[in-house]
Amino acid sequence: MANHSLHKAQTKKRMSRKQITLLVAAASALAFMVGGGILTSQQYSLKAASTQKVTAYSATGSVSRSTVREEIRNGRGGLDKNTSFVKVVINGQSQLVFGTDFTTVKSVLEAGDITLEPEDNVTPALNDKVSESTVITISRANTTVETVNSSIAFNTIEKKDSNLPVGTTKVETEGEEGVMESTNLVQKSGSRVVSTNTLASYVKKAPVNKVVLVGTKVVSTPSSSSSSSSASAPANYGTTAPVGEAQAYAHNQVKARGWSESEFTCLVQLWQRESGWRTNAHNPSGAHGIPQALPGSKMGPGWENDYKVQINWGLGYIQGRYSTPCGAWAHSNSTGWY
């Protein structure tokens, strides 16, 4: 935890990337997006796919305290009903910090792992008492907010199709990369860049996965009767090839839990929309990492950037609340969060 004091001499630690992430992301880009998962005092990425559903809280004031309080009461993302929250704004960028023992401004900054720099101006004062109506403002000199985009890889999903002959395939949907938008706080001395810290990173556009239909139709002969068993067939989610180390690890963990390939397909799509499978994905609402945990620290040691820690926690969360990834995916599609 950062140690804050009323004196500038005691606040000379620089704001690290992981500490500062929790503060932002242009509110205009985030509303209530896909993915409830978990509220952390540091990061949260995500955005609803191509629907109007939302998943994360916009900490800029567009979402009322009563709305956030209601979600806490509902236990969204595993939040405890006793959880409280306070809004922090740094250079115009907002963030919600969640916790259970807020007393003063200093306690909020510590819970959010927010380290002050020597020339920062903070209001109210560090020892002032806080409530959920408090807005903590931090002004930092010589900094600008800049945004950059990076690509999110798409996956290839194969689905069995009884209308196509065995041995044939057909591309149903072409793949398209998604877009991850990152908001950076850039500090300069004159024209020289002193430091660049990522404040927030969210899925601006979810990837469009490539879908390939694989034929299963067998040409019938006079002596063979095609058994068109229309009994309740499972949803055709298809089989997905993992992309990257994190997905490869998640695929192994899904199989180790006894879940099917379809469950991995659901997981891929869920976390593509939540975080783009980025360990450093974070949102002003406080959610962090691949599963968008809230707060991220609940994932345990290594929660900031260890994909194994994040995936293990995320799968446990899904199993405990939704039984399976497809259950979580269905809930996300229905409500805009999981």
C-alpha cells in the first residue's frame, strides 16, 4: 500500500503504471459495459460488444451512486454487500475505488494503491473524512492524457453442419481483429517525455471470430435410414483453437475441470469482450485483468499481470456463480455483464 502524508516530502514516490491504471479512461469511451466480473480498485477493461448492453461502471458521474449501490447489493462480480466506494479524479480522469474500511482521503488512496507525486495537489486534505458522496481530486502538473489503439486477435471457431457433406467446409464468417484503446498519462519536462503511465485499457471493439462450418452430412443409401434425432441437441458453440499462451493455458484448465470444447469457445468469447484477453486490461470502474476482477487484488499474489493467476481465479468465479463458461456467456448476453 502506498504511504501518504500531508507533507509533500512524504509523497515523493512516483506513480507507477499499475498504481495509476486505476484512475481513468476517458469516460466518454466507457459506459456500463460488458462484463461485471469483479470490481477492483485498479483496473478494468471492457466494453459491450456490438450491442447496447453495458458492462462496466463509468466513473465520470454518468452513473448514479444509487445504481452502483444496487449492483453492490446484488453481489455483482462477487462484491461484498458491505463494500463502499469513493470517486477519485486525477487530471480530469475518473476512477471508482472500492473498499470496506474507508475513513479518510488517505485510506481511499491506499486502497486504490494511488501514490502521490511531490507536486500533486489533493482535495480534500488527506486526513479529511470521506463518504460515498466524496469526490477526491488530484491535480498533477505537466501531464497530458493521450490515447492509443492496438489490435486484439480473433479466434477461429469450427462448427459442425449437418447440411454440408462430410469432408467439406464453408466459411460462415470472416475473422476481424478487435481494437483495444489505452489511455496514457504522459508527463513531460519541456518537450522531453519523462514518463508514460497507462491509466486505462478497454475493449473498444471486440474481435469478430472466424467461423468455419464443417460438414457432417452422410449421403444415405436405400438400405440405410438416416436417423434424424431431433432430441434436445446441445447448443452448437463449436470448437475453438487457442490463440496465444494465455488461451492455451485456459484451454488446458477448462479441460482439466471436465468441461467440453464448447465451454472453451464460450470462455474465449466472454473474455474477448471483457478484456481482449489482456492481463493489464482495466477500467475506471476498478475491474482488472483477463476476467475483469473487482477488485483485482482478490485474485491473489501476481494478480496485476500473471495470466495464470487471473485465469485460475476467473474460472473459479465462473464455476461458483454460473457453473460453466457457457452459463456465464449466456448471462452476459442477457444482462450485459457476468
